[in-house]
Amino acid sequence: MADPPEPPPSEPDVDAVTRAVLIASRLLVAVSVRSLTAVQDRVTLPQFRLLKVLSEHGGANLVSLADRLGVNPSTAMRMVDRLIAAGLAERGANPGNRRETVLRLTDEGGTLVADVSAARRREITAIVERLAPEQRTALVEALTAFTEAGGERPLPGDDGEPYPLGWSDSAAPTH
């Protein structure tokens, strides 16, 4: 009598995958927070999100900025006021509509965003370099599938950070 066939290897259940993603997200949040350590006396994580949006999208009026961040305009205004006081953002007239105020990064704000983003990229690169090549390939495939399932879309020329810390224009929660 022949041996019974081997059962197929069990696939991780939804709970196991969810736990793994939550642990990985904890690591990614920790990397993001550590990347802000050098500037923590100047900006908070929400303020950095605002700076990142200005960096990615250029100047914006208050309403569109608040919409991109998923916050009320009054909340965005308070953050902008603090960033202007810190010399990281500025108000200016919209050249296309002189009655409209546009918010922009200062050179100092642009440098801060670049420095924090570079620190985050360096730390993530160091983690990825510790993976075997086949693990890297599997990770790219898994993360691509995960982000697509979550509705995140890459942008042309995407450098891995189309929106600040994962908040997209279309799915931003309102606070």
C-alpha cells in the first residue's frame, strides 16, 4: 500500500499575516520617528508631514494643503503658523490669483525635508541589505501586492514616498 500524499504546506492565515504586517509597520514607524530625532526640537511628526506635502507638491493654498493632510483648515493653519515662525515655511501671493495666499517651503524647510528623508532612506537601506537576495525579491513582491490591495498607487518617477508617511490624497482621513 502506498503512503498517503503529503499535505500541502500550510499557508499563513490572515491573523498571522496581519500580525507580521503590524510588527513591520511598528518598525517602519520607529524608523520614521528616529529619522526625525535630529530635528525633534524644531518639528513634530504632523508638522513634518506638512513640510513633506509642500516638498512633494510645491506651493499650496491652505484648503488644498489641509485636504492633502486630511485635517481641518484650522489645524493646518496652526501648523503652518508654527512652521513659519521656525523659518521652515512662508506665505506668499499666488502669481495666478493675487487674492490667494500660497504656502511654500523655505530653503531651510526644503533642506530639513531632504535631510530627514535621507536619514530614513539610509536606515531602511541598512535593514534591506541584511536580507538575502531572494528575501528582497519576495519582500518587493509582497509589499507591492499589499500596497495595491490597500489602494496605494505609485506615481511616475516614484521614489518610494509619493505621499508623506503613507497618507494619500484620495484616502486621507478627516480629523
